[in-house]
Amino acid sequence: MRSICVYCGSNTGNRPAYTERAMALGDRIAREGLQLVYGGGNVGLMGVVADAVLQAGGDVVGVIPEQLVNWEVAHKGVTRLEVVANMHERKKRMFDLSDAFVALPGGFGTLDEMFEMLTWRQLGIGDKPCAFLDVDGFYGPLLAMIDRMVEERFLHPDQRADLWHGDDIDAMFRWIREYEPASATKWLDEKRRRELR
């Protein structure tokens, strides 16, 4: 593993713990000798995690759509800033540059990016680990919804188990480094589908 992608909020949220966890993760990424890949912003938790990596002597690659550069939210102090045409290109480029994906607290954009990576993995487009690094139970309701998807047979239990969730950075890094992708098919009712044809 050479690089890790972090998705997180363009705001810092209303709890100091969110900023503290972003700083701790950025510092740890640098100390692990990994490159940070992120959305290229200088605002919110995005800016916090990037600054923490840089302060600890690590490399940071930001990937940002041209529109956001024009809004003056691009981080000019990163190791490398790549400007792309749109959000679709951004997600593909971040996927290509990264060996693992971690979500800190965030909003629609954070979930959009992480769930696209989970969907690509489910469809066999990628096989890279995805983890939700929690802060004060922020992702608890979301994981409960994912468990509901399993209960209602919209998601395979093995694919649910293939997703890491927790608040321990050490445990997360151990899981990422030992990760082996699930081999479960997306199609829970394949036999039934064949019978209906």
C-alpha cells in the first residue's frame, strides 16, 4: 500500500472531536509513509487532514474539479494539485491514485464518493478496502441502515462484512493492511432469477 484516499467534510462540523480525529488520521498517514489522496480543498476537515499530513512531512495529492478551483477553495500548499473537469473525473482519478479509502465524517459528497467506491467493489470494478472511521458514533445510524439492507436482502452479508467501521485508527490500519476482498456475488437470488426466466 502506497497511498490512502480520505473522504471527509468540507465543513468541520460542530464538535472539536471531528477536527481532532482528522488531525490524528493525517499525522498517522504521514508516519505510515503513505501518500494522502483527497479532494484538494483547503476548507473543513479536508483542509485539516491535508495540513496534518503536510505538517508531519508527508505527501499530499489533491484532486479537485475546475469549478471548485474557481470558487477559491483549492489548497495551494499540497505536494501536487490535479485539476479535473468534473466530479466524475475526480472520482475516477482518486480511485486510480489510491490503494484504500477512508471516510471521516462529512455530508452528501463524502457519502457519494464512498458509496461509489463500495459499488465499484461490489461489481468487481475494484477490490480496494473501504473503511468508515467513526467519531462519537457519527456513522452509527448509517451502518444500521446498511445492516437493514442485509436484513431485507438488498445486500449480501459477506459484502457487509467486507466494510470496516470503527473508531480505532490502529485497528483500521491493521484491517486495511490485511484486507482480502470478499468473493460474494452481488446477486443474492441468482438461482431464483434463473428459474423465473
